[in-house]
Amino acid sequence: MNITGISGEKMEIAYELIKYILVVALGGGISLSLAIYAFLKLSNAPGGKYFVLATASSAVFTLAYAFELASTTLEEIKFWLKIEYIALPFLPLFILLMCFDYVGQRVKREVKNTLFAIAALTVFMQTTNDFHHFYYTTVGLKEDSPFAIADLVGGPWFYVHSLFLYGCIGASMAILFKQIKNKVFQFRMQVLLMMAGVLVPVIASFFYLSGVSPHGIDLGPVFMSVSFILHGIALLPLQMFNVAPIARDTIFESMEEGAIVLNRDNIIVDYNKASLKVLPVLQNRAIGKRIGEVLSGSRLLERIILREQKCDYELYINEELLHFQIRFSPVRNKNDILVGKIVTFVNVTERVEMERALKQLASIDGLTQVFNRTCFLEKAEEAFGRLSHQGGLASVIMFDIDHFKRVNDTYGHATGDTVLTYIAQSAKESLQETDILGRYGGEEFVICLPNTSMEAAQEVADDFRKQISESYLLIDGKRIDLTLSFGVSEVQIEAGDFSNSIQAVMGEADQALYLAKEKGRNRVELFKNRLCSFEKA
């Protein structure tokens, strides 16, 4: 445009026109930049494909309108109008399909084909308007404008296109509005930004249609820059398409399990209400943040989630220990491309407690309620293993009830069971928490005493022997006197030596017990390089 030599008033008008052209061109540049970025980064995200097409269409339409504003003749304006209408009829359709795809709703193929056919027919009607004038009845220049601005009078198909355009926009707004209800703050803000981005150019176009826009310039393309800045705010800082409502309304709020959706970059996408009971930190506007940032106070849980390590996890909630199984499910888009994962926290507290109870039943002798033989050996070997790391002493006591067969034969097996229970419970009360007591079989019991010398174990055994021999049981009015015989052995475990076996030490204690039986019972015998006895009191 040559503005040399024109008057100051005309130069001011020219500068004003240039200002509008630059603003429109800026909007086109923003649309083009977002289209390129979305094509490279977001094509496979929910709604991403149609966002690329919408921004590309906007770029074509807006940049062509900038050239239209720079035109000086009606023929140039009509040429750029044809370029604009290659993109304009499809723009509202792409926005509508973007919103459908964004919220996870499918559009029937026949409906989609019909909408594309209407848009394509609009392109045809506008391009061939000179032959039938169905789209514009007249095309001229505004007489009252200081610029070369098109004066267009709509024909029948123009109103069909207008109905189509505002119908698509209205449907898009309705789809997005439905997503606001019951959504967390960050997601609601993103939807509102999308709605604002859709609505801004529509409001601007009303100014144009009502004839109040400056100099008859269509403010729709001008405000397109504002529209896509809003979309850009949702897209870039808040990861709009990464924070998609993946089946949220159909599964999330009805799930008893806590569930968190993460995208491929481990950024929190969404979570349901049940997950707040497991991780209250999610309430602090966690959407859009990396899971590591939100779980900075629990590095163990962070590692489990990042490694996708299916496992049980313990957590105290309201001072109650609960158990959760952490599970992972991949999230794929309709093209079967991985876009994220769902982390599910399943409350398995009841199962864990039942397993512990079953394990306890399997490890405890049902009659005496002390460890059975198998569990005693496991516990004792564990104790030996710990001593093997640092070195130390351990002692083993084997004991049984003297003449127990006589008790059964005289008083019956029910009384014999009562005697066994009494002896086991009395032994438990005589020992420390670190000592391990088990029923070895029949009336025979075994005790493992870690970090205990033979002399100390001898005192434990003899104190217990005296306690039993100096007391009696009264069952059904019958007095039953009992005595016990003991054998004690000791092992010195060197640090780093893992060759010691509880079975070997028990064998030595059993030899000492056999000697106690031979020497008359009711006594404690020690196993050493030479056997010696601790006589009864």
C-alpha cells in the first residue's frame, strides 16, 4: 500500500488500518504457531487432532482476512474471500469435533459425514457465488468507509451457513458446560478457558453483524488472536489435552477404590474422591503437577508409582493401619497409543488381616498356643542368622513332663491336655520376649534363648523346674503333682559364620535331657565337652 504524499488525515487512517492488519496477522501467527506445536506434540491426545485442524483453519482464515484488509480493489477482496472460505466453514466443525473428542464422546459416522458435507457445500456456494448469488446477493465496497471494505449482503445459503456455524458453537459450549459440574478446580478452569476461547470470536462477530464494528471491519478474525491465546493458556501451562476426562463420569466417582490418572510424563491428570482418603495431599490443587512433587513427603510411594511396582502398601489413616494394593492400568487412546496410566489403591486390609490370622493359626500349636515345631525351627534359624552377622551366644533348652503317660492313663486325655496347656503357659510367663518357645512333640517342649549363655539358661530352666515341682494342679477335685526334666546346650556363633544349625544344638540339648531322665528326672542337665548336672533342689 502506497501512502506517500497523502494528507495527514489519510495517513492517520492508513496507520489505523495497518494497526488492524497487524492485529489480525498476529492472531493468524498465534493460530499457526499453536497448530504446529499441537501437530508435533498433541496429535494423539484426546481432542488434539481436531485442535490442530481448528488452529490451522483459523490461521488460514485469519491471515487471508489480513490480506483482504490490505486489498485496494474489489477483485482483490473477492479473491481473498475465496481463500478465507476454504477454511472458515470447517472451523466451527473442527471445534465441535474437538470438544466431543476431548470429553470422550463418539460422533456417529453418518452425522460427521453430514456435517462435513454442509461445510464443503458452503465452500462450493461461496466460490461459485458469481454464477448464482445464493451465498451473497450482492458484493461491493462500503461507501462510508475510508478503507476498501467489502459490503456483503447475505443470500439464502449465507443464512444456512450462519445457522450451521452458531449451531456448532452452541453445541460445543453445551458439551463443555456439562463437564464443569463436580470437577476439581484445575479441570474446571481449563474447561472455562476453552469455553471462553470458543465464545470470544462469536461475541466479536455479533458486533460485525449488528453494524457497530469500526469502519465495518469484521472483529471476529481480530479477536481470534484473543481466542487462541486463551486456548494457549489452557494448552501450555495447564496441559489441557493431557488433563482430559478419561472415562471420569462413568467410573471415577462410582469407584470405591482410590484412583489417580497420570499422563505419560507422570503429571497428575485427575483423581476421584475415594483417592482423597488415601492421599489427602491431592486436595492441594494437585492436577497439572508431577506426582513426585505432590508426593515429596513419601519417596517410597513415589518410587512405587514411577516404577509401576504392583505391591501392598501400608498407610495409617486416622491412627488406623490400613493396607492397600497398588495396581496400574495403561490408558490408551482410540489409536491404541499409550497416553498415560491409572494408579488404583485397593483396600486389602481385610485380606491382609485374614492372611495374618491364617498364618498365625498355621504357626501356633492349637492346644498349647505356643509355636509348633515347624514355626519354632523357622524362628530359631532366623535368630541364629541375626547372630551370625555380629557374633554372640545362644542357648537351647529341651524339656518334657515326667511320667506324662501315667497322667493320661490315670486321669484321661482331657486332663492330659489341660496339663500340657498349663505347662506351656507357665513356660511363656517365665521367659523374656526375645526367647522362642515351641512344642516339639507330645509332652516335649523346646526353648531358644538368643544372646544367653548356658549358665543363664541353666538358671531359667531350674527356676521353672522349681516352680512346677513346688506347685500342683487341682482338676475335678483331684490333685496332680508334676515335675519336669531339662537338657541345656550352648553355641558360640562367630561373626560371619552361617554354618551353625539350630537342629544341631537341639540334638545336644536332647542328649542332656536324656541324661536327666536317666538320673531320675526332675533335674537340669547341661551339655558341654563333658556332661555335668544341676541336681534337683
